[in-house]
Amino acid sequence: MRNRALSLEEARLRRLLVLVAAILVVFVGRLLWFQFIDAPRLNALSFEKRAVTETVPALRGDIVDSHGNVLATTVYSYDVNVDPSMVSAFERKNSQGFKVQISVAQAAKEIAYVTKADLTEITKKLVGTSRYANLVKEVDGATSRRLEKLGIPWLFLQSKPHRVYPNGALAGNLLGFMGSDGNPLEGLELAENKCLAGVDGKETYEKGEDGIKIPASRQVSVQPKAGGTLVLSLNSDLQFYAQQVMAKYVRNEKADWGSAVIVEAKTGKMLAAAEYPSVDPNNPLATNSVDRRSRIFQALFEPGSTLKTVTAATAIDQGKATPESHVIATQNAFVTKQHLEISDSHSHPAQKLTLTGVLRDSSNTGIIQIGAKVPLATRYQYWLKFGLGSRTAVNFPGEGSGIVHTPADTDGLTSYTSMFGQGMSVTPVQTAFLYQTIANNGVRLSPKLLLGCRNADNTVTPIEKTISPTRVVSPATARSTIDMLEKVVEQGPIGRTAAIPGYRLAGKSGTAQLKDGKSYGRLFAISFIGMAPADDPKYVLAVTIYRPRTVSNSLGATPPFKTIMQQVLRTYRIPPSTTKSANIATEWK
Amino acid sequence: MSAAPSMRSMPARSQLRSPGLTVMQAVRSMPRAAHNPRLFIFTSVLIGLVLIALGNLLLSIATSEGVYKVASLKNEQMHLEMNTQILGQEVSSLSSDQNLSSAAQVLGMVTNTNPVFLDVTAQSVQGKPAAALAGGINISGNLVANSVMTSKTSAKDLRAAVASQERKATMTVLGSPVKLPSVVSGTKTSASTRNTGSAPTGYVGGGQIGGSQVSLPNSIPASPTH
């Protein structure tokens, strides 16, 4: 009996052992499953919960002038945020080291004072149970430092890249500006975003409950790549001066706008492209929307008499005229079978003028007699070669190409009025390069505003399309044209007011009528375009003032021209001329 | 020589096996763990584990401290970077064309419309010298907006700095070594006094006006370099 009971007990024990072994096998199996077979999936799941992936923003590149002066750069600004659920009174040590109680109202006053924000708005945002509220956006570093010193425990500062233009509205219309979301909206910021924008990096790490990275935790980092530096051809000092001058005269003359383009004649580099009104890209909303863009590249207007220079150069280049070709310039002239009349802007008896005299007096009736010797189709080809009717290689956002009608689309009257700049449209930069062509021995260069994109390794990548120089007129024609334009400044009733004592200057005024509805109105686009020194032109300056209300002719454009050109000559140390202008007759008997 | 005594003290194997000898005494004197290999292994493993745990703990503490140190250094780096940014923006503001133009006007500087050049090669003067006059082409005030020009050169400090330089130049010409008051530098945001011993130096908007005075051989002070 006893043996039997023992064997029964042994059997039970064995069964229990088998059961335990089976359970053990299950557990071990499950363990192996977790440890080996399902481990990758579980690890990934676990990593996802612990890991934090952050974008490391790439800093946007600077925009600099030709001397490296920074016109646009990127710094960090700070959003001032708060956790309303944590807002309460707190203690702070005063200057004597004693703890003082700071109420919420007091803290709100301090925040409003430091950030110059509205106290009511701040106070409203401090109330609530939410975990996040933004009090102020984009305060600068100094303000954020003052906020930190307040020691408010429920105040948090979040940094983010912020675009700053240290010189304000200097070249603002060219630079453009950024939106509040950090995307470029206008100007070169928009057009050259490919150069300026960097590539954001990524950082993935594991962090503990206290927010600090777990040591040796897996990190997957993509290094951010900073944007390139956009190098402009501008001289920022000259740009500032030109903007000051244009602001003064546009205001005085109660004009809509004004522009001044300074070009280095032999290279095509734009040294300044000043306009007024101008936009401060730091605060574009302070400027009317129509004034935030660059009229130098975008505004279209009839050039008026500044185009007579092109007509004269064309006639000389075609061998149809010389600087001393004779015309009898009457007050009025009937030029078409339809008996349409062309008149000079000023009253005068019939004058015996040479072509030089025609330019000096800006005679419409005189220039059409010379220009008509060249077929319209040929003149049209010259316009195209001078760069009219096409955008420049700068390819500025929204740049206008201007309008020049083909001979087939030109009516009888326009075939004549186009000789003195009516019936076509140009941009200010195009007018400057008409004269750059003359100043550069008859070779038109492409405007050069963007010298390139400088990369991190200091290599410079060209941006603008390389356009071969265009021979428009012969060097002899160009020289003859300059000689004629010198007489405009020496003897012309308007041109004389642009003269700079001691220097030889060549230039031409323009007083273009502006369409007001279907007919021409009473306001004008006045301009003066010239070059200096005339014996070997180095700089070209084109000044345009649109719709001035206190002057009705180019006498409003010569003072800013003279002032800016004097500054150009001083800046580049151009000594006074030591030679005299060519001896050319302006009248005949 | 030294081997002989040990040879003598070593008991013979046959003697150890003899039941008459008190062999047990020697066994008792041996460590228990050495006697029991299992216990020895267990103890060694245990001590090893404790040592590993301790090492791990120390390493963990050291690493944790390192992480906090790194975090602290990163905070300090951010703090310094912010300082750099703040100062950089102040410098940008002070060196902006708008501020420089205003400062020049405060000093009464005007544009001369009659530039004159000295041609060293030809030893001639080009241009007609004439005094620069106020008005005319000179533009008063800033007409180019700049909303980030937060730091401006203090007109008061600027005038004080110039006056100090003038006094210093005058006194140097007269040959009277007079100790001069230090010049207060100046910006609205960061006015500070700098006094470098016996040679006071004026700073305007970060730019050194005076520095050490350079005298020409005839004791006439050279004009301060701006």
C-alpha cells in the first residue's frame, strides 16, 4: 500500500514538473520571441516614443554690396510665449538680495514695458488654462535678454531666424523683403532665393523626462547647409547718397516717384539704383504696396526727348547725317498725309540748326527731319540693338521689357513721334543703358547688378546670364554723339543747369508727356541722362522724376543729376577735365 | 641555499596518508572558500557583479554629470552667441549710413562741391579750391528710413569728444602738458567711460577718434585719423 501511494505521489510530482516545464517553455519561448524575433519592431516602436526629431534651420545667406557691406543678414529673434496654466505670483530677489513677491499684474506691466507691447493685450493672454499663448512675436536679442532678467518663471522665449536689413531702406526696393513665415516675397530675396536659402538640417535624439538628451542615444543628424552670400555690384555709400538726393527732390517737386541709376560705363556694373519712395524691408507694411517694388526695373513710361540721342546716333551711324547736318527747325511741322501736326514744346521762330543744335534745343521738328532719312525698319533694328523692348539679363522679378512697335504695327504719326520718344515705352534701367552704349564707344553691355553667389568655400557662382557685348554703333558715331551731347550741357537752356564746374559732361534732357486717359495730360515724366567725364566717359547717370507737380520740364531733373554726379566724381576720385569739348557748330547761316 | 629548508619541511606523501598524523589540523587552517570550489566561484562572481554594478553606477554618475555639463556649456554658448548678436546689431546700427550721416551733420560737416586733387607726378593742383558751404547740395536729416537703427551716436557725447580732441591738440601745440579729463564715449544704448591711464581716448560709436597723438617733427600734432 505504501509503495503504491508513493508511486502515485511520484506520478503527480512528475505531472507537476511537466506542467512547470511546459509553462517554463512557454515563457522562455515568449522571451526569445521578444528578445530576438520581434525585437527590431519593438525597438523601433520604443525609439519612436523616446526619440525627438528636430529641424535645425539653415541660416539664410547675406546680401552684400561690392565692398562687402552687409545689406541683409539673418539673426535670431525671439517669440515671447507663456504657459497660462502656470501663471501665478512669484518671488524675485531685489537688488538688496531680499525676496520680494511679484504679482501677475506687475509681471504683465514689466513684460509690456520691455517689449513695448499693449498691456491690455498682454494681460488678456495671461489668463486661461491652456498650456501655450504667444505674447509678442520676434523681439530682438537685447529685448529677450531684458526679459530673461525679469526672471518670470512662466515666460518662455523661442528663438527663430529673423531677416534684418541693417541699413533700412537703403536699396530696399531692390533687396525686397521676407514674409512673416520666413518666405521671400519681393525683389532679390525672391529672385535669388536659390542662392540665399540654405538647406535645413535634422537632428534626432532620445531624451529623458527632464528633456535632456540621453547619453549615447542614437542620433541621426543631417547637418544644415547655410545659404550663399549674394554679392551685388552696388556701392552702398553712393546708393545712400543717391536715395537721399532723390527723396529730397521728389518730395520738393511733389512727384509720384523718382529714380537714379548710376552705371559704370565700361563694365555695365550698376553702382546705385536709387528710388523714392523706397521701402524699408525691416518693416514693409509701413510703405504703400505700390511703392514696395523696384520701379527702376518695372515702371514703364515714354522716354521722350532722351531718345533723340538714339535717333541722332542712328542717323550718323547710317551715314545719313553728321553732327553739323543742317535743318530748319520750325515751331510746327506737318508730317503726314493726314495733316497731323508735330510741334516743339517751346515757342520759337524758324531756326537754322545743325543736328547738334537740334539736340541742344531738343527740337522735335528738327530731329524728325534727320531721323526720317533712315527707314523705319532700320531705326527699329537700332532700337532693338540698343536694348529696347527686351528685359535685361538681371531678370529682376516683374521686370518690364518695354514696348517698341514693329514697323508693321507703327502708324504714320508714330513713325515720326518715336524719333523723340513717343509711342514706345522704356524702364529707367533701359534708358540708362541707352547712354551706357554711347559712353562705351558704341558697345552695349548687359546691366550687371548681381556679381554672383559666394558659397561657403568662398567660390563665386555667376548668376546673371552672360550676354555678349553688342556693337550698336561705331566708335566714331559714339564719339560724335558724345561731342553733340556735350554741347547740350554747355549751351542748352536746360542742359546748362546740369553742368559741373571743371568737368566735361555730356547729357540730354527729356520731358515726356504722359497719357491721361486717351490723350496726353498735363503732367510729365522728366529726366536727364548724362555721362562724365565726357572726354572718356566712365560713369553714366540716369535721373527720372515721374509726374512732378511743381515743375513741368526737365529743369526739375537736372539739379538731382548734378548733385549725384558730383558725388560720383568725388567718390571715384575723378580729377577735373584738362581738355576742352570739340568745336562743333550748333547753328548755320 | 634557500631550497634546502623547504625541501626539509615538505612532508612525504606516505606520511600524509598515515592515519597516525594530525593532518586535519592543516586542513582546518585553509580558507573555507578555497576548500569549497563552488563557494569560491560563487563569491568571486558575486564580488565581480558588485564591482561591475559599482563601476556601472560610477560611470553612469560620471556620464550624467557630463550630460549636464554639456547642457550647461551649450546654454553658455547660446548666451554668448546672443551677446555677440546683440553687440553685432548695435555695431550695425551705429555704422549704418543713416547714423553716420547724422553724426557728420552734428559735427557740422558739409559736402564740398569743389573737389581738388593733387597730381603728385605732375606736381600740380587739379580743380579750384573753395570753402565748403552749408546748404546747397547738402541734405539735412535722414530721408532714408531705417527701423532697425536702435542705437544712435549721442550728439552730446560726440561734441564733447571733438571738443576734447581740440583742447588736446591746442595744448600739444602750446607745449603745455596738461592732464585732460577723460572723454565719455557714446551711444544711447551703451554709454561708458573709457580712460586709458594718462592718455585719454575718445570713442564715438565704437570708432576711435583720438588714440595716441602722433606729432610731426616740428611738434605740430597730426590731425586725428578718422
